[in-house]
Amino acid sequence: MESRSMRFKSFFSLVLFFLALVQSASSKSMVTKLPGYPGELPFKLETGYIGIGEKEEAQFFYYFVESEKNPDEDPLIFYLTGGPGCSAILSFFYQIGPLSFNFDNAPENITLTQNPNSWTKMANVIFVDMPAGTGFSYATTKEAWISSDSILAKQANDFLKKFLIDHPKFLQNPLYIFGTSYMGIITPIVALDVHNANERGDQPTLNIQGYILCSPLTDKFMDFNSRVEYAHRMALISDDVYKSAIENCRGNYVNTDATTNVVCVNSLQKYKECISEINMEHILEPLCNKSDLKPYCREYYYDFAVDWANDKAVQQALNIRQGTIGKWEFYNTTIHYTEGKNDTFCYAYDIYSSFSYHKKLVSKNCRALIFSGDHDMTFPYVGIEQWIVALGLAVKSPWVPFYVDNQVGGYEMTYAQNGFSLTFATVKGAGHSVAQYKPKESMVLTQRWLAPESYSRAM
């Protein structure tokens, strides 16, 4: 049993920890009105900056929305938007946030409307612009603009701790780390770091219950390699093309070299011809010319965000620090990842695979939800399923459909080992950003997974 002196030392160290970090300047403000929305916002929105680094050289802008249901008890989701370099506005207005743009109006007459499928109806959600140079986030030194996968993972962890120190009422809420797309590399690292910090006795203790991944990049070989099999499953390539690739490439469709295996390169050329005009984010949607977008293109509606976020009245309402960025961009092209891309001048893709972090998380008391759109070819469900199987977990519940409004919304199965469980799901008809294509299905899937009986409020 713990002695009184040990308890006092623990309490004293916690007080010192809080005092030291409270001195770190973070700014926050409540936002009650936004241009485009009539009247006061029907939810609690806080925006602010949290500085990371020895001198807080990296300043990360965030949007925090309290749960519209029961903020004191509901889960806290730390939401990392993909890219890297995609602004959190993508997640906030186009995916799971409480507001959406009214696309019936023209971009020059932007109005906002409530999102009936917002995840803030079931959880408290932190949206953050990461890394520096994303959205409204910035750096005060040249060095702090430089980032990488490993730097970003540490900064995300530091941000989360600082946020919770500044918002102690949420320390006991069940915490889930969420990552979409490229943040599949970062999210399991953050989740593991939080678990390890708790085990070391670091303060404050975070009530982490698990992590959630949407269409994640996990292994830069396995995920891209799975595109060929996916193309065959979805009838984008013929049996002959697929068999030729299998026979000549020996399972490696990514690292091919014409000087050593010209037959494989020729086989893959047929595959590339078949998919060259396919929209990788949703294989059934039109592939659009980004320099001449039409209203039937999904990307056309991203201009609403560009016009809205660059409006001075909007920036004033959000309490943006003027002069810290130039023109607001939907995503930072200098750090945005594409297959095979080398490091940029300001971002190093230094983690090739996050599989080993998932493997370590298996030994923790932890839950994972991993879901993907079955029409996403960016990181196909085929590759995701492969690395999940490679974890070597026992099947707890087999592949079954899940239902939304009495219709099949997708399919799911659950694996388990000791205190760890993992649910893998595909969402029927969805593309890469699942909530953008199938908002209700993704919300219901997550809401059921976050059911009250499934998590503990106390550590």
C-alpha cells in the first residue's frame, strides 16, 4: 500500500508539473458567432494556439468543440487530419464537425449550416492544424518550420498534454487518438507514447482508451502494393493483366526496376494504363482537372473553405493572429505526401511503417477502430486487412454486416488478445475520407463502437 509520504511526493510533483507548464503561453477564446451562420452558434467552440518547443517556436492553431450531449462524461477525441499539411478545416466543415458549408449558394455568398451527422453530438473533439505551416499554424523561427514524421508525432503528443493541462476538466474523459489518411503513420506512435508515459508515472495521467484510424497509411510498401490486387477485385484490370503481374513481379509491384525485371515493368504498364484515369479517392467519382474544376467535382467545393478562411471577418471571429501566415491554403503543397515522393525542404518522411507501433500497442489495455471506404484506392482496404492479419490476433467476432437505417452500411469484424481489441470495418460506397462520402454510416459506426458500456471513465 502506498505510504503517506509517497502520496505527498506524487502530489507535490504533479503540482510543480502543472505550475511549470501553465507558464507556457497558450491563448484561447470562446467563439460564439461565425460569419455565414445566422445567430449564435448552437455549440461551444473554442479556438486558440498552443506553443510547442523550448521557446514555443511552433504555434499550433486548434478548434475545440465540446460535446453537444454530455461534455463532462463523453469521450475526448484528439483528431489529426491527414496530408500531412491538410488544414483541420477539411475535417471540421467537410467531414465530422458541427458545421458544413451550404453548397447551394455560390462561393461568393457563403453560408453555414449545421451538420446532422457531426461527431460532436457524441464526443468532445479537438481539431488541430499540424504540422507548422498547415492552416493557421505557424513557426517563429526558420528551424521550427522544419518537420518530419517523428517530429510531428512528438509535437502532437506535447500538444495533447498541454491542452489537457490547460483544460483539466477533461483529464478524466475517455481519450481516443484519431488519425485519417497519412496520420495513420503518426497516430499509433502518439497512442503508444501516451500509454508508455502513463506506465512511467508521468504527469498528468491521460485516460487513454484507444485509437481510431480512417483509411490509414500504415506501411508505405504494403499499402501501395495492395492497389494491384484491389484493382483486380474491383474489375479495373482483367484476369490476364493481374495474373501477368503476379507471375512476373513476384509480389512486388512498388519497387520495380526495368534493368532487372523488364517483364514485371511491362506487366505493370498495362495495369497503369487501366487506372490512369481513375479517381483514386473514390473509383466511381469523376477524375477532375484541378486547374478547371466543374460543379460535379468534389474538389470544386473546397473553394468555399479557401474564400471563407481568407475572409478578414472570419479570421477576426476565429481570433487568428494577424500577420502570422500569408494566404490561408487548404493544404500545404510543400509537405503534402504522394507515393514515392522524396523528402521536401521542410518535411522528412522518416517513418516508413507504423506497423511496429501497432504491434506494441497489442500488449496494452487498448481498443482500436480501423475503418475504410470500400471504394478508396488511395490506401485500399486490401492492404489494411493484410497488416491487421499480420498482427496475429485471434478473431473475436467474424465478418458481418452492420446496419444503418435498416440498410447495410458496411462490414466489420473484431480481433482480440488479452486486454487489446481491434475492430476493422469497411463502409459501403465510401471513398478515402469516409465521413465525406458516407457521413451517417461513419458516425453510427463510431458511435456504436464508443458505446458507454465499452469504456471506463476512471483510470
